[in-house]
Amino acid sequence: MSTLALTLAPPRSRTAARLAFEAACALVGSLLIAGLAQVSIHLPFTPVPITGQTLGVLLVGASYGPGLGTVTVLLYLAMAVAGVPVLAPDETGAHAGGMEVLRALSVTGGYLWGFVLAAGLVGWLARRGWDRTFPSAIGAMLLGSVVIYAVGVPWLMAAADLPLQKGLEFGLYPFVIGDLLKLLAAAGLLPLAWVAKERFRPGDDGDGPRGEV
């Protein structure tokens, strides 16, 4: 199976057009994540803000597949390293940038690297049809969220020298409800998008040369 965005891609025989399409997708996806990152809430007891980034990462991974989804998140991180203000703003409204945001001493660096792995995993599951029904899409988005925290929380604990309980209090517990809502939103949008695609392009599920990746 193919993923949603790649059912719309030019066939592989049109190499230049396909590369241009995928590059445009990567740029649009990275800007989507960047835009959602600006929706942020800072809690007084944790250095990790609540943001909309996770929603963007899950949607990009599921829509683009493992390869293009991972590249898109890496492009987003490259923009942050280059100093483009794409990360969530801090309490003063400033945006962090440079390699420091991804290094071991960055308390949020693990979440950013977790985004890469989550996009790849959700994209891999979407290639197997997990994004086409609401129940299976919930499973894919949940597993993607678990990956983000599986990397982010231990990284936070190491960077801030926190014990396990404090790491969970600072890096997991405050975000559970918000991330549950985000994954439900992502899980609901993908099947609806497939329904819309079938309405306008029936029968083209991307299994042929157009959408295969």
C-alpha cells in the first residue's frame, strides 16, 4: 500500500516531477510542524512546553510514509539548527536554534529526535494500512507518541539530572491529556482524508507505479 500524499505523486517514470513533488511535500510538512510548534503553553514546573508539534509529526508520518516522513522531520530539525525560528518559543517569545537544540544537554532534544523516529514508525504503519480506519489509526498514532516519550523522557532525565519520578512529572504526566487529544485528532483526520481521496480519485490507492515508494 501507499500513503495518502504519495497516491497523488507523479509516477516514478517522471523522475524530475516526482522529486519536485516530494521536495514540495517535505517543505510543506516541515512548515506545518513549525506552525504547530508556535502553539505552545509553558508550565511553571517543567522546561518542556506543551505544543502542537506532535500533531504535525504524526500527520506528516502517516501521510507521507516512512521515508518522506522521516526526511520531512529531519528538514524541520535542519531548519532549527540553521537558526530559522521553527521551534516552540520560550517564555520570552524567543526561539532556540543551532546545534545546541539537538545535543545531549538540551532538555528537549530527546523529544526532537523522537519526532524523527515517530514519523518513521507511523509512516511504516500507514504503508500497511493502519491510517485507513479510525481504530487502527489510533493505534498507529499511539505507538508514535510512545516512541517520542520513550526517547524524550530519558533524555530529559539525563540532561537535567533528574530521577525517574521527576522525569515523569516534568516530561510525561503534564502532556498525556493533550497528546491524547492530538493523537485522536490525527487518527480522525487520516481516514476522512482517504474517504475524500476516494471520492475524487476512486480506485487509485497508490499500489501501482504512481504511488509506490
